Amino acid sequence: MSIIVLAIVNGFVLSSMYAIASLGLTLQWGVLKVLNFSHGLFMTWGAYIAYWIIAMLGGNYLIALPSAIIISFFMGFILYNFIIGPLQTRSKTEIVSNVFIGTLAVSIILENIVLIIFGGRYKGISTIIPGFSNIFGAQVSNQQILLIMLGPLCFGFLLYFLSRTRLGMAVRAVAQDNVGAAIVGIDSRKVFAFTVSIGSCLAGLAGVLLGAYYYLSPQMGSAPLITALFVLVLGGMGSVKGTIIASYIIGFIDAFSRFYIGNFWAEPILFVIFILVILFRPQGLYGVK
Amino acid sequence: MKKKYESKNYAINTTYAVAIIAAIVIIGGIGVYLYYNNLQKPEIEEETDDMRDIKLGMPMGFTGPYAALAEDSRDAMLLAIEEINYAGGILGHKIVPVIEDEENCEAGIVSSVFTKLITREKVDFIMTHFGNPSCSEYDIVQEYKIPYISGGFVQTAELVFNDNPGKYTYVFLGQPSYSLYQTRFPQYVQKLIDDGKYEPINNKFCVIKRQNEYSLYIANGMRDNFLDMGWECTFDELFPEAIVEDWSSILAKIRADPPAIIVNTMWTVSSDALFLEQFLADPTPSLLYLQSTPTFPDWQEIVGDSADGVLHCYGIKKVVSSDPYIIKFKEKYGRSPSPYGLVCYDYVYLMKQAMELAGDPFNYEEVVKAMSKINMPGVMGIYEFDPNSPDGKLLKGGGAKIPFPMFQMWDTTNYMLWPDEVAETDFTIPPWYEEGLIKYGP
């Protein structure tokens, strides 16, 4: 009984983590149609900002979490205005590859800045909610329970923002028809910049949560980035709804493979799914052909 | 219209032609100038070996997954270089470090870095904490006949030396054979049982390892030794070469059929720290063996005293915090060194002794010959190459040389338990054991 409970809890934890890690990336693709490869490093930065505030300055999560989110927002703003934006205007035909390479370069620079400032050694920050709880006979950490709740919460927030606020509607308008949005007076460049900033915020938040759950290293953002790409492809590039559903599908497949097949096979199984999706449904679950 | 187009096209061609001719004239002119200048220049006395410094190549993975170890290794080497230079150098020659980044230690990168160090930087000696995991750099140093000491991937190196006897005369490993890792812990558990210091709840053990040569070599060897001793393996789980994000699936297996011994050779600070944290939430009455990580300062900092009672074995003698070297390192860099921050310091002195024995730092053949004569006490232990190791390229391990003791961790300090000649304290049942016994005991 407790093993199946653990597998289910684990499925929820992984799904939630994948959702938080990939929502920002999805949003950016949905609006700008570019792949921001520095997304993983924004997670790393979010985690290190929290580490810097909590472990080095003696602060707490009430300061660290908003700080990481705000700093990530401004970093995203800078990223758009200095890298993605100029690349968008200079080349109309190869935007995706140019932005991909540009943001890849940014991620290498950001990783090395972390290495220079904090060194290569692993770092740990205290968990947000310490302790363990017993769920149907299975020991689950409170941090995991928090993660389980935060995934849907982030999704709900993003959905609310996109459907109920004027700014969110502007983002959707630009995502649907850039020219049409311009005709009704929406400045698409501002919307793009804002979207990248919001995506970076989500990456920063994911980084803080991952940092509190695991441990920090300059490379900590690369594994979540790869999973986020899986989620993006399975959910349908740019679909927020698809991202959430894909996160839960991948999370549960991952968790049950680990429990019932073996940890070694969890990743290859995900890769097989990835290949099958590309072959038979390249647009993903909710993407448009 | 057509005429205009042709004319424009013609104009462009002319511009290009003029530019190409101008470039040829300029390059040719520079070539002629340099040639004449060289001919007429009075011959400058070439720098002789008596005048030059010893260039020490230090390729390390500063920007990859081994970055933390690379930093420590570099800083340790620089500390030794500073000391040696301050004391007058080696046979009057100062050491000049030439540092290069091997990134993730991938074969292509390592090969190009080594080639650059040898052909462009003209280094006289190369040393590193890690080369390439498949030892791709061996052929390069051998081809150019540059003495080389590496501190990592010993299990692969042993295979390479065994398969190519006498081929890599310029390559040395600053480590003993890792075969002792395979036997130490099973032997120690048996000794504890024989001495009546430990009564296992059953004769079961489990193995956790990852797709990495080091981890596999030690885990598989240890597993086979336990099996030979009549133990039963409850599971032998392999993980991919990645950070483990959650241990629930493994801990569920452990709690479903608690083994007396848990062997975890993942050898990753974050994965092992998470394992310990999740294991201690609901512990079983098991002894926990972790490979290598308890010796790393970042592990000690992260887990603190929650690691009390964890067992491990490491190919190094105990280095106390009051050791003069540790004090020096901490004073200079503001942190404690990892084990690679110890051995790499020793490697520079190893090179010094070999060069002094050879009598000429630039006679590489003699330096290499002198390596086999070395008997040097270092921070890690006593350095002596073992003629019985594959091709005589590995250090003597065990005994009083590099002792490979069993350690138990208490309050972030590792205490030596065995062999008896180096033991400083007795084995103590880990603090989680009683709690585990109440819930999971027989």
C-alpha cells in the first residue's frame, strides 16, 4: 500500500516540479516563438540569489523568494532588450536558431559568473517547510507537499493573468496575431519584453524551490531545462494548458518507471516517449499543426 | 539599364581585384621584410636550460562538473609552487604554472588542451586532478615524451596499463589501485561481527550505484565480495549518470526488506546528501556506507552532524584540521581543501623530488626514471610507486603508505577505525540504528 502511495506522491512532486520549470519556457515560446536556452540558468540564478540572501546575509524565504523573482524579472527584461530583441529585428528568417544560440551563449556566461562568484562546490539552503508528514503510511517531506501544491498554483496564476488581466490579454493578442495586435495599439516589443521577464520570474521561482529541495550547483539548471523541453514538446509548443497536462503525464510516467521498472530506465523511457511524440504527433497534445 | 548593371558589376570586380592585389603586396612585403630582417639580425643567444624556468602544465576542468575539485587542485598546486619558488625553486629553476581549462574533461577537449600545452606552451611537466575518463591524453604525452601525473580514473588507467604493458612510460598515476575499495568494507564488517562489536539484523545488503566507471568498479567489486562471504543481495540498483532528484523509490525498497548493510557508491555530494536526509526521515537498522563524499568539505558543510555514524573508506590518511598544510590552505583560500586539494599539493613535491633525483629538470627521460625511485612522505600518505601495480605506474596502497582506512563520521569529522595500525577510535553503532530497530527490527 505505502509503495503505491509513495509512487503517486512522487508522481505529483515530479509533475509539479516539471510544470513550474516549464511554464516560463512555454509562455516565451507561445508569444515570441523562440526557445530561450538560458531558462535553466535563470533557475540556477534564482536558487543562488536565495542562497545569497538566506545563507550569506542571514535573511529568510519571505525576503529571498520575492527578491529572486524580482531580480529574475529584471534579468529577463535585460535578456530581451539586449539579446532576444535585437536578434528578432535583425533576422526575420532565422530567429529561432539565432535566439537559441544567443541564449545558449548567455547561459554559458551566467553559469561561469555563478562559478566565479560562488565557486563550484555544492551549496545547501534550508528547506522552506522542514519536517516530514505521514500520508497513508508513507513518509513524505513537507517540502514535497509544498511542491505538489505550488505547481497547480503557478498554473492557476498564469491562467488568471492571461485571461483576466489587460496585460495578459495583450500577451495573448500578440501571441495570436502580432500584426493585428499592433493595429489595435498594442506595442508588441513591450509585450515581448514583458513575456520574457515573466518567464524568467517563473524560472527564478522554480530555482528557489528546486534549490530548497535539492542542493545548489552551477549546473543545477541543465537537468530541469531538458525535462522542460520534453514537456514543451509533449504539451504542444506554446500551450500553457498542454504544458500542465504534459507535466503530469511525464511526472507520473517518470515516477512509476522509477518505482516499478528501475531508476536507470526512467530517463530512456522518457526519451522513447519524446521520439514517439515527434514521430506521430509532432504538434504535441495541444499544439497546432 | 543593362549597361548600367554591367558597369556596376564591373566596378565591384575591379574593387575586389585591387583589394586582393593590395593584400598580396602587403603580405608579400611583410614577408620579405621579415626574411631580410632575420638574415641580417645578429644571432641572439638562445635561451639555455640553465636560464629557463620549469613550465608546469595544469589542465583542469574549471567549468564542468568537476569545477569544485579543479579549483581545489589548482589552489593546492599553486600553494606548493609558491613554497618551492620561495625556497629557491627546483635545482635553481623557478616553477611557472600554465593553467588550462579542460571544461567537462571530454576526450576532444582534453586532447586539444594537452596538445596546446605541449606544442605551444612548451611545458616541461603536466599534472592534473583528472584527465579524460578514457585516458585519451596518455597517447599525447607519450608521443611528445612529457612526464605526466594524473590523479583520477584509476580503474580505467589500470586497464589501459594492463592492456599496453611498457607503452606509457611517461604517464604516472598519483593514486594506488582502487581494488582496496572493493575489499575494505566487506572485510571490516566481518571483523566487527567476529569481534562482537556489531550484530547485523540479517545477512542482507543492497547496492546503489551509478553509470560511472568509478562507482561501478567499487560497487560491483564490493557486491561480489559480500556475496563470496555468504551475504544475500536484496537489490543492486543502477542509476544513470545524473543527479538524483528523489530517493523515494530506493528507500521504499530498503524499507520493504531492510538490509543490514547499505552500500551507496553514487559519489555525488548533492545526491548523497539528499539520500541521507530522506533515509533519516524513517531509518532502517542498517549500516550506511557512502563512497568518497564524506571526505568532501561541501558535503560536510551541507549535512552537518546528521551524517554522524556514516561509514566510508578513502585512499588517504587522516588529515586533521590542525595539520600545518590544512592551516596554510585555509589561511590562503579561506576554506578547507577537498582530498584533491591535498593530493595535488603532494604532486608538485613529487615532481620536485623526481627532478632533483634526475639532476636535470629538463631531461625528461631521467625525470621519468627517477619517478620509480621516489619515496616521499606527503600530506596524503607516503608516496612510492608500486612495481607490482600495472606497469609499475600506481602508488603503493594499504599499510603505512596510502593507508585506505575505514572511517566513521562524527560531528563532521572523519575518524579512522581500521586497519589497527592507523585506528584512532572504535566503531560506534550509528545514532539512527535504535530507531530503525524499533520499527524494522527482527
